[in-house]
Amino acid sequence: MAALLELHSTFELQRDVLPLLLLLGGGSGTEARAPPSDSDQKNPESLHVVNVERNGKILYTWKGNQRYTNIGLYDPNTKQNQLLYTYQKDVLVVSCSVNHEMTLLAFSYLDAESVPKQQRSGSKYLTLLIEIHPVNDLRVLKATESYVQVQFLYPVENNKSSPESHLLLILEDRYIEVCHISVVYKDGCRVVLANSALPPKDRAAEDIIWAQWDMLEQRLFYIIPKKKTHFLQCIQFYPNKSFTLMIDVPLDIQFPATALRLVNFGYNHYQDRASDKESLNLQVFTSKSGDLCMCYCSGQEMQKVTYSVMFFHKGYCKTFTADVSRTACVHGKDILFLNIGVYVAVHLPGHFLHLLNMQHPHLMCYNFFLTGEAAKINILHYEPGCVQSLLEAGVFDYCTGKMFTASINQSAVLGLLSNSKWDCLRLASMHCALLNFEDVTFSEAEVTQWICDSPSKCQSFDPIQEFIIASLYRKMSGKASHLHKMLPYTSVPHWNGVIPGVTCRTDLIALPTLKTKSPNGMWAKLQSDLEYMKHDSEYKLRRDWCKLISEVNTDEKRTSIYHQNIVQNIKRVLSKLETWNSEPRLVPIFLEEDYHHKELVGLIIVKLKAHLMKNLQHLRKNEIDGIVLNYVSTLLKQFLLVMETVWKKYCLGSSVFCLKERGTAQELSVFYIMGRILEAANGMRLPLPPGFYTLHTALGVRCLPLCTFLHYIDNGVLLLTETCVTRLLKDLDNSEKNEKLKFSIVARLPEALCQKAYQLWDHPVSSTYFATNYVKRLLEKRWKNELCRRYCIEHSRTSVNFLPLNYLVDMLAEVEDKALNPFEEDTVDSKFVEEIGLKQTRTTLSLYTHCYSIPK
């Protein structure tokens, strides 16, 4: 099986940098020099990457023939290398950063010439600031006994040059400073420091035990102790020298006393790796949609490893315990956390790969938990702290000098959907394909094809229901802000299945507190999500909509105005349905006047409109009307999409409406799949497209034995629509077999449809039906008139005691009754009526049983 997580190489130090250095002879500057010696090429300290900037440019160092320390830059956009600076000493570069304008370079180093390798941990570190446009002055920013990480701030919103740069200094002594460096332009292009004094500094944070740099959004996350509790805080930096504390979140975690752990501040190749084993294995991930989560490896036991993911935007923490090999020696720091778009990857090399959905973390069945070959990331060389998750889905392996973009392998997802024996992986694959694949048409086609090929694989969910709800959510959630919080994204909101190899515990956690009143970007979306969590959770909003749908009652009495609105809404929905696909439609479904689900469609429109108007008050009425109509029409289109896939798979055409012929094995398969579609729709109280029941019943006529067909009708699986009955009576002749079918069908029709059917059926039984009805109406009119006359007579006699007057009133009442209710004779052959009456009387009295002909 293919690996689920695939890495695409975007940079390799040996491929993109080393050939140029060999061409230049390994030296600095532009002059050619002799190639470096074999020891220089094999020495891992001679060429390595030290940092990646926000714009994707990569900083690396190498030693020339004279053991001078060179700092170069690789631009992934132009595929060009550039020498930034040559420091004419043999030093060990710990950290390095260049500003956005490429005019200032900061780096910290350890002097390699005077310090033996085994004594480097207690040596003095120097941090330098250098003018490089052109190379000119040099300033010492720090001289410490512990290492210093440097990082220039980059503008997020614009790329304009600024007269001031800002540099972060992160010290092993557990505090962070911001240096504000002013520059001036001389002689048109030269950039020099504005003054000779040290640049002013601000203390951004102190007493930190862990820190992480978000280079893309220029954010600094860090953890500090306060009394007996640790807090996660975040500082947002801006293009001007201001920075703001954005969040302050209490963490219900007891962190051990460990060495300072820095994440995404480049890589210190000379730091004691033993300290990494003791530092915190923790990482924070965010997304533009407002997601904020923190991954933390909390410990390990015998053959088990435990890690937690705090979904701050949802208000809960999930703690997972995964089984590992009994023979393996696993340390909690061996776990790797990566950001893969909407997923967070938790990877323990050689054991498992766990992908957690940040947007929908509520259900475990939308996570991938894999072991074996599918969990491997083959081209990743992993050491603790060596692999870092950068930018969006970017992964950098500092040990090998390789950069990758990580993505979900679509073929692997579809392979899991088709071949997995676990419902949890089928659900996760289906959800990933429908909600996260870029090509919506491709993903829907693949999923519907799988639904057709796998009729009864799933035990804990209905694939058709999941396809309808998930694809509908994908297409509708972006129509308006916060709409994604109102609509369900799954058909199994209470899935409680088992995922082999991992257990989960869910705990409520404190919601983050935003420290700013007017956030923007990701912070504004996070604040909006938190407000919904405080007042009305997303789960409750989706539950309310599902409850409204489940309580829809089409039998309730409605006003005439209500019915008029339904008719108008149905017309608008069906008009959208007619143009749902630009390609010729394969399924012979047409818009019927007796649309069986028009009441259900009308009620869903009313309920959804009320639901959205209550919870999306920032939208205007006409906007909500448009969303509701799009929702219902898209719902019907998704059902049609499944049917189109079925028609393509079995190569059917419009011949299914020819009722004279028997159906094929392919048509019988389609009939059963349509039964699954009907069951899925009924299970969620959802309407089906117009013409569905007619097509389903027509297939039943062609494919099923008569007794089975009638059994389906009697149990409500098949419905006798007017269109289907009309075709059946017109197309089939009056052979003995067809007469039996027609008699059985007509006997099950409601009175209104029954009369239309007899009008279409040219058969003696139709004549009998109309003659019987004629006599029945005649007797009913006579009986009604007689009752009315008697009532008038009795009423007059009880009210007047004068006999002559009573007689006069009776005469006048009889005359008036004849004038107001004249007997209207129908144009009916009296001889025919007599024969029909005689036949029915003798049959009822069993006077004789021989047959005779009845005139038409």
C-alpha cells in the first residue's frame, strides 16, 4: 500500500548548493579556487543549513580553503545562490538571519579555533550584526556564556523597504529581546547603521521554558510559569516596531524542569543533542480559518506512548494512547509533529502515523491512524529536533539539508477507501476526499464509484448518507461567514466505533482569552469561534438543524398562503435543478407535476430559513433565501450525481421506461442501488429528486416477479405515481399476464388516481367501474333529495299546528327542491346500465355463475 503522507522535495543542499561550491572551489567571493579537500566535503560541519526565512530563502554556511566561515543564501524562486558574507575566522555558526531588505545580517557563533570540541558547552558565544549592502561595519550585539538564536522580523502585508529592522534575540537564559535597528541610505544605494551605539531593545518575554516561532504570520508562542500554573502566550509582531500580546491560556499540564526548547528558530548543529531528549516535545499549529491547537507528548509506558492535542478553538483536549512494538525502545521525544494543511500529523517512525483533523476533531472516525507500510515517510531522516514544520505544509530536515512540502497522497486515500476493512478508515478516507481534495469533481466521481462497487461493506454508517451530507457541506459552507457552523458535516455525529491500535480520552479545557479588542486575520476568526463556543456551540447548532429535519411533519395542516409559498419555492428549486449539469443527462428523470416530495421540500426550506435567520442575523433576508434555495437544490443534485454514476457504471439508457420488455441483470443491480438511495434519504428525512419514484417503480416492473413487485408496493418501498401508472396502462397490452398486473396495480391506487387509470385502460372492467359509479351517484342524489324533503316536512310539522298551512308548506318545499336541485341525467346508455346492474345483483345473490359478454 502506498504511503498516506508524501513529501515532495523543494530543496536539497547537495543538489542545489554543493555543485556551485565545487565549481567555485569551495572558497568565498567570486574568484575561482581549488576544490575543497575530501575532508572538507565529507565533514558535516563544512556545509549545512542554519535557517529558513519567511520568504522561503535558505541560509547556509560552509568553510573555504582557508577555513574562513562563509554564509550563503539560496532563493527557491530564482534557483540562485548568493554569497552574503565571509567571516575571516574559523567559527561555528549557531544561528543566522538576514533582514527582508537584504541589507543586514545577524549571526551568533562559537569560536572553533580556540575551543576544543569537548569543551564547547561552556564557551563564550558572540552575536554580531553586519552591514552587507555593501559589506561594511560590524557590531557585537551580545557576548554570553550561553547560546543565542537570532531572527529578523519580516513584514507580512507589504514588501516595501523600511528604514528600520527588528531583530529577535532568544537567549538560553530564558528571555527574549527585540532589537530595533535603524539604517540610513548613503550615496544612493549604500545602507549603513544610523548610529554607532547599540540598538535599543525591548524585553518581549522572560522566564520562558519553551518558545516557537511562526515565521509565516510573524508570531511568537511561548510558555511561562505563573505561580503553580503554566501559561501559553502568543505575541503578534507588526511591521512597525510594535508587538501585542494576543492570547493567554492556562495549561493544565505539569511540565518538568528541562532545558529550554526552541522550535522553528533554525537549527543549532553544535548544541548538545542529549539536552533535546530532556526538553519539551511540544508544538503549536494554527490555520487561516482560526484553528489553534497544541500538540504535546506527555509520556510513555511499557509498549505504549501517550500524546495530547489541545484544540483551543473547540475547548477540549484529546489524549491518545497508542500501542507500539514490544521489542521497541521508544522515547516520547521521538514523536514528530507536522502541520499538513487541515491535518496535524503525529508520527512515530517505524510505528504509526496519526493524522488529526483540526477543523473537525470531534469524531475519531475522521482521523487516520495507520501502522505498517502506509505509515512510513520513507525519505525523511529523523532525529529529535532535526525535522521542523515550517511555512504551510513545509518540512525541513536540517540533518540532511532537505526541504519538502508535505501533502496527503490522494491515491493512498482512495486505496484506503476501497481496500480497508475498518469503517473508521473508510469514513476518514471518504471525508478527506470529499472535503479536502482540490478537484471536487474528481473526488465526488471516485467516491460515488466506490459506493456503487461496495454495496454492503460498511456496518456503522451509510456511505450514501455520508456522501450527501459531506459533499453538501463542502459546497455550501463557504457561501456565507459562519454558515459552516450551522450545517452538519457528517451523517454520524455520535459515532462510537473502535480504532485499532489507539485509545482516546476527551477533556474540557479553558478557552483562550484574547488580549486585544480589535483583532484581525486569523485572530478575528478565532475570536468569532470562541464567541460561538461560549454562547452556542457549533455542535449544538448542527444538532438543532438535524433535530428540525427529523421533526418535519408533512401531515400537518397548513394555510393556503403557506401552500402558495411552497409552490413558488418548489418552482425555484426545480428551475435550478434543470441546469445542474452542462453535459447531457443519462438518467431518464424528468420533472413531474405530482412531485411526491414537494411538501417535504417546502418544509425543509421553511425550517432551514428559520434556523439561519435565528443564528446568522448579520445576513439580509434575500441572502438567506438564496442560501436556502441553493442548499435544497444542491441536495437534490447530489442524489442525481449518485444516480448518474450508477447509470454510467451499468451502461443504461432511457430504455428502462419501455415496460414491454423484461429487465436485464444490470437493471436489477441498479434497482437495488436505488433502493439503497431511497433508504438513505428516508433515514435522514431528505427529499429525493422528482421522477425518482417513477423510475424506481418502472425498474421494478421490468425486473421483479409480480408477487415481489406487489410486496414492495404494499410495504411502501415502491410508489405508484401517475406517470408510471399511465405508462404501464398505455404500453402493455391486455394479455392474461398483463391484465393480472394491471388489475393488481389499479386495485392499489387511491380513488383520485384510480378514476384516471380507468379512463386510460380500454377494458370491460373500466366500463363496469364507470357504470357502477354512475348508479352509485344516482342513488346518492336521490337519497339526499329524499332526506332533504322529509326533513323539511318534519321540520314544518313540528313548528306549525294549523293543518292546511302545513300542507301548503309541504307543497311549496317540494316545488322549491325540484327547482334548486334538478336531477341531472348523464349521457349513459340505459340498456348498458341495466345489464351491469343485473350482473352485479345476480353475482351478489349467487343466482348463476356462467359468463356473458358485456358491451363496451
